[in-house]
Amino acid sequence: MKHRCDIWRVAEQCGVRLVDPDAHAWRQRRPRECFAKKTLKKIGQRHGEAHLALTLRLIVETYGNAAELYSETIQAVSSLVANPAVEARGGALFEQFDLISLAEIRHQARQLALGLPLAHVMRVLLAVRLADGIVAGDRRAA
């Protein structure tokens, strides 16, 4: 079932500025600018506006990640958020993402991709980082 999704409204609520892909120049990417409107629409229709908003907020509202609104990054974060175990973390998820550099994850994924879609490799690397955060958090509690 496709959800109705107004990507412009969701982006505005999250403080994200949507820019036409034709205006894209890689050196001009600024924090909170997104050229991936088709990706946002696809995610919004599949999972709904609340999911899309959480995905965008995890990127733009966490430390050092506001300029990482690349299509593959958005897809990877969305895939993780779609997992009920990850979504149930609530505010702790933002704290964990504050400790993750999405630029570093993207760079590592490019080195490891080897013919796989970049978003898939990024999703695995993010999942490993989040799992490490859970283990580290459990150790601190013990």
C-alpha cells in the first residue's frame, strides 16, 4: 500500500531544503540541502511521512551529519529505521547517531562496495556501529 507523502512539508518540518538535481554541483553541497527528491518520495510512499521525518532528522539533527543527505545515505538510514528493534530505541537512537560519522560510513562503504549497491553496504556498516553501541552501553551498565 502506498502512503500519501508530501516530501516538501516533511522536509520543511525537518529543516531540510529540497534542491533540484539539475542545480547539483558537488562542491556546492551545503548542510541540510537535499537533491534526492525521488528517494524521499519513494521512502515516504513506502513507509509514511513519520518514517521519512525520523530518517531525515537522524541525519540532519545528529552531530556532524547535516551535509550527508545523499540518496544512498538516506536509503541506508531508512532501512535501519524500518527495523522495529532499531526504531524502538527512541531518543537513544539520536545519541547513538551523534557518535557516528555518516561521511566516514559512506567513505568506508565506497571502499568495500565491490559491485554491491552503496546503500546496502552503508546499511550493514551502520548496523554494526549501532550494535557496537549497544554492546558498549551494556558494558558501562555492568
